[in-house]
Amino acid sequence: MSRPVQYKSKTDLVAEALRGMIEAGECEPGMSLRQREVADMFGVSATPVREAFRRLEGEGFLAIEPHRASVVIRSADARLYENALVRAALESLGAELAAEKITARQVDDLRTINARMDVGRPHQELLDINREFHFGIYEITESPVLLAQINLLWRMLGSGPHVQRDVSESISQHEGILDALADGNAELAAQRTRSHILEAHKALVAVRPPDSSIRR
């Protein structure tokens, strides 16, 4: 009896080929991949390439930057990126749910916490304040399941992924999240939270920071 032929879509073929090239070292860590160039290489349209990029992002091979080239992730960083994706998914959901319940008083309290993050503080204090800020948002959801999952993830990450990012940049991004929460814009709050987390990981991939860098 002959075996049925397994159909592979263009997306399947492109993803498989790129995965093989990355694993073989033909696409080195940090290398930028542009949709149009990859499409021309394989003789396909941009759509299957875009879908292949998304699949490889989910597998931890690529970091997709909106409106820019996708970046090949170092194999050693694949698990870190997977952790960042999980954290981004959970915490963006937390921000989305919080936007539906947050009060003006709670927004003010979170702004006060964020204002305490300044470059003159010791490293551990910055870590503690940063955690207080983020969990201050997620506790507003009053979702025991979500809080348990985020708590578990943060404990698994220890001090979390270290990033090469100025404290001032973290403060600014926190304020952007708070502005969305204050407006009750759940979608924007989730989007900014996701970007805040994934940008931290991209900084890690680009430059290995010193021990003084903090999770934020």
C-alpha cells in the first residue's frame, strides 16, 4: 500500500528551510532577516515568509521587530526568549484586565511607586520597586490564577532577565503603561506591557549587560 503524500504549504517549506539554516549556522545569531529578501530567495510572496517568521518566533529562533527586520536569536538565548514570550503573554493579559478595574487613586499610587525608581538608588532597591510596580498592576485584576502564574514565572526567573536599559527608559515605559490604564484603554495597556517586556529581552540579546543591570 502506498503512503499518502504529505502536503507542505509554502509557509511550511520556508519555515523548515530557515530553521535548518539557523541550526546549521548559515544564519548567524544577530543576523537580520528581511521579508522581501527571504521571499526573493525562495521565490515566494511575502505572506508565507511573514507566517514562517511568526512560527519561528514562537519556536524561539527569531525575534520579530515591528516594521523592521527580524533578528536571529542565539541558540543559547532561545530559552530566555521563550520565557520572555510567556511573561509577555501573562503580564499583558494582567494589564488588559487591570485597565477594566483600575481607579484614579490606584493610578496615582502606581505613579508614586514609579517615581521612586531613580538612578541613584542601589540595585536591589530598584529590583524591589520594579516588582512592586508590576505586581501593583496585576493585583488590581483580583485574579488568583493569573497572579499565581506570574508569581511562579518570576520565581523561576530569579532576578529575571538582565537587560541593558537605562532606568529612565524603564520609568518612561512604565508611565506609558499607566497612561493607557488611566484611560481605561485595555488594548493599549496590554500592547505597551508586551513591548516593555520583549524590548528588554532584545536588549539582552544585543548586549550582555554587567551585573548591575536590572530587570524592568
